[in-house]
Amino acid sequence: MTTESMPFAEYVRARRALVDEHLERWLPAPPACPAVIGGAMRYSLLGGGKRFRPILTLAAAEEIAAHEWLRRPSDQGLTLDDAVRFAMPAACAIEMIHTYSLVHDDLPAMDNDSLRRGRPTSHVVHGEGMAILAGDGLLSEAFSLLARVPEGDGPAVLERRMRTIAVIAEAAGPVGMVGGQAIDLEAARPGQGVGPSTFDLESLRRMHSCKTGALIRASAVAGAIMAGALPRAVDAVSDYAVQLGLAFQIVDDILDVEGDTSELGKTAGKDAAAGKPTYPALVGLDRSRELAREAHDAAVAALAQVGIGTGRLHDIASWVVSRTN
Amino acid sequence: MTTESMPFAEYVRARRALVDEHLERWLPAPPACPAVIGGAMRYSLLGGGKRFRPILTLAAAEEIAAHEWLRRPSDQGLTLDDAVRFAMPAACAIEMIHTYSLVHDDLPAMDNDSLRRGRPTSHVVHGEGMAILAGDGLLSEAFSLLARVPEGDGPAVLERRMRTIAVIAEAAGPVGMVGGQAIDLEAARPGQGVGPSTFDLESLRRMHSCKTGALIRASAVAGAIMAGALPRAVDAVSDYAVQLGLAFQIVDDILDVEGDTSELGKTAGKDAAAGKPTYPALVGLDRSRELAREAHDAAVAALAQVGIGTGRLHDIASWVVSRTN
């Protein structure tokens, strides 16, 4: 697992494989889990995906482990392997939550999409009712995984796990992702008071800071917490991730305009067709690219504040603004 | 809050009011929570309901507090008020999870019901998409509430809270409630391999032990854990609650046949009309009543094993078999 000297693309592949292996291992299986729901959950969770959020969690934990002045005195002996091991349940729980949100967003009553991660969406394959339940199952299972305390966890690790659950649950819920999705849904319903025409850049930013930003922030913060980061280090990672999430969303909007359905693995051009507010629609493509670059730079500056120089979190910020899917 | 000498009906009213007050207080509010999702969550959560599960949580905590030989040595000074205070977040989280499950079960893609707790269902009022999100929000918020650690919680209370989260998350997820709902949904889909005709009493029992039994068991167990119960006391409360959940479900099936829509607050006769497997359909009304009584007696016997005589948990068992809504 010595990944320090790996090129970034190789690091991403290695971490993605490790996440996939743990997701597979930690998903509930028969006989305790009925085959019908277990199958629907696996279909969406193990059917590809960039694994951006869990890789961010692991990278944040590794950065904290690599800089001893960012850790609590009691965590001075932490190795990179320890950091990855401590952060892995959070990384996998966040991927479960992200996947549940995709399954529910794709439903006919929401975005009504039939393609995701290059395959038919859950409700197309399993029916609407089972897709709703698969999402519910993934969300519940995320917290079950986070709360299963390994034997021998001391009070310090227990306290970190509890803070991690709090951070992730808040980011997933009505003041985070679910709230952002509700604003988005309301904006798409004509005559309900918040049509796209009333969306300015500030409203758009607020919606996205809930809908995608909150969980991206929680991904990085959870990794930092589980690696024993000092409060100021958690704050810096949080500031970094807020900007990273903003850059991620702007690039998502740009790709919806410029991207290719087969490369994206989801339907391109959909937001524009639905008349949804997007960055390119509001400020144009050129200005959108500038805003993404500014957010990237602000993310990197937040890391510099606590002395985190080049490293995986920097690499991830570059990845986000240069990605094509 | 001196409730020890209250008649049971009065105790239930007092606890219900206390639960309602805390649900109201702990629900996220604007500006952090967008009004549109907050409103949909409140509509379902605060719109009536027996509060059976949270009252069970509080009663279990109070029973443990009332019997010092059932508690860990470190919890000898626990008062009834302490027990209620420690157990209240779990009680409210479980009611949020129960409510989310009703909102999702009522959706057109599931049971397609338009009446719940005497009012139009969430999707009728807020639309399908927002009803899905309101359920998602309630489920996330339940875990957010459980993980918000009050200042000054020591390691012992922290450990109990973590075990409580694990118990509740498992009961809510694919090996519990979501799994049972998936079996139920599959059974209602003709030609999918598990039609009602293939349901015998054992299959029915298994489905219900997941769909309703798991969360009822978790309600009681969470209360016992939060009051510092010894492992054998947790086990006894768990055995009690498994039988209680069984009795609850059999009575639910009987009320679906015999009950009145206006008193039930939900559509009566629905399961029979949908050709769903029920206890009366499989063994008749008389035998169903006998089975409910046997489960009641087994519940009470489990309490007797650890020296819990008359008290609120007994009262709750009597309530379950004699209820009319």
C-alpha cells in the first residue's frame, strides 16, 4: 500500500480498487439480507463510478497523517496505513450515501433519467418501488457501517467516529444534500414560486453548496477527523473542500453542455434541456471556466494556510478542474 | 414529570406530549433548512400518530432505571428523569425513521395510499418527488440527532450512544425494515416468484419480523441501552420486544379486517383487497387472536426472567393486544 511516490492516476486507481473491495466486503449479504434488496443495492453501488468522494476522504486522512504538526499530540505515531484504515468506513459510507442520492434523483418523480454510470438506472431495472427501497437501504446501511465499532477502539477513536457520523448525517440531510435537492426540485416546477428565472448566481451557489457541496465537504472533513486532525487543520480541510465542491459543480455544469453521453455515463445536455439553472446558462462558458479556476486556487490557498504543500489534495483539486467525466 | 403513579392512559398522554415537544424542538428550521423540505418533513412528523415506538423507548429506559439490579454498577444513581433524558434522542430518532417509512410506503410506487394518520398522505399534498425527499430528510435527520453529542458526555455515555446508533441503523436497513418492505413489495408483484400464494405462516412471520418487528425491537433495546442496562437486561428487553412486535403486527392485521377507516386514520381493508398475506387470511380471525395473546404472554414472560414485574412495559403489552387503532 506504499502509494506516496505513485503518479496521481495510479494512486487514484489503487484507492478506487481498495474502496471497491471494502464496499463489496461491507455490503450486507444473505441470509440476513433478503436477496431482492441486497441485489438492488449492489447493482447501483458496485456498478462503476469515479469514487471521487471516498478517494477524497482517504486523501484527506493521508495528508493529515503526513504532516505531524496538524495532528493531536496523542496521534503522533500515525502511519499512512493507519489513516487509511481509520478513514475507510467513512469513505465507504459516503459512497453509499452518494449512490443512494443518485438512485433517488434518477426516479421518474425527480429527474426521470434512464442512464447512470453507463448503465440503465435502478428503477428501469428493478422497478420504482424497489429503487426507492434500494436508496433507503444504502442510506441506512451507511450509518450502520459507521456505527459498527471495531473491538478495541479507545475513547478517542470513539469520539472521532461520533463526530464523523454527525458531520456526514448533517451533510446528507435537510440542511445539506436533501435540502439542496428540494430547492432544485422546486425550481424545476413551474409556477411554484422559485422558477429558474428567479435564480441568480447567488441562489445557484446556495443550491449547489447544499446539493453537492455539503457531502463533498463532509468527505474531506471526515477523513481529517478520523486521522486525528487538530481543529485548525479540520477547518483548513473544510475550507479547501468547500471550494473544491464549488469547482466540481461548475465543471459538472460545463460538462453537461460540452460533454459526451458515452464518456459521462449519464445523459448529457439534460440540465439545459430541462431549463435548469446552470453556471454556463447564467454567466456563459468562458466565465464559468474562470470561476472554476478561481475556486481551484482558493482551495489550494486554504491548504497553504496550514502548511500543506503539494500532495494528494492538490492533485485532487487539479483533477476536478481538468476532468472530462 | 413524576409519572410513576399515573394511570397508564395518562402516562401515555404525558409521554406523547413530551415526545411531540422534543420532535418539534429538534427538527431543523430555516434559515439553515430550506422551508420547502422542512415543511414537508413537519407535515408528516407532527401530524398526529400514536407515538407507540418512542413511548416504548422511554418506558424501557424507565424500567431499567427503576430496577437497580439491571443496571451497570456505574449507573446506580440514575433517576427516572435521567433515564428519560438520555433516551429521548433515540425515542425521537426512531419516530422520525418510522414516519419516513410511512411516507415512502404510501407512495404510488409502493402501497399507493392517500390517507395516513387521518390526513392526506405526503405525496398527495407535496407531490411525489418532495415526499421521497421528505422521507430521505427524516431518515438522515434521525442519525444527525443521534450523533449530536451534548457537551460533557463521558466515554460511557458516548459508547452507549454509538451502540444505540448501530442497533437503530441495523433495524432500519436492509436486514431490518427496508428488507421486510422489499419482501412485501416483491410478494405483491405477481409472477415475480414470491406471490402471496407461496406465503405460509413462517414466511409471513419472517417478513413482519423485518418490516415492523426490527424497529419495535430496536425501540425498546435503545431505551434499555441508554439507561445503562446490563447485557442480560438488554437481552430480556430484546426478547420482550420481539414478542411485542409480533403481537403488534397480528393485531394490525386483525384491525385491517375489523377496524374502521376513520378510527384507524388509514384505509381499512386494504391488505385484504390487495391480496396481501395477513394472519387472518392465513389462519382465520380466532386463531389470529390466540396468536396475539400467546405473543403477549411470551413478552411478559421474558420480563419475568430478569425480575421485571408489573410496570410500564407490561402496560404496553396489554395496550398492544387491546388497541383499536
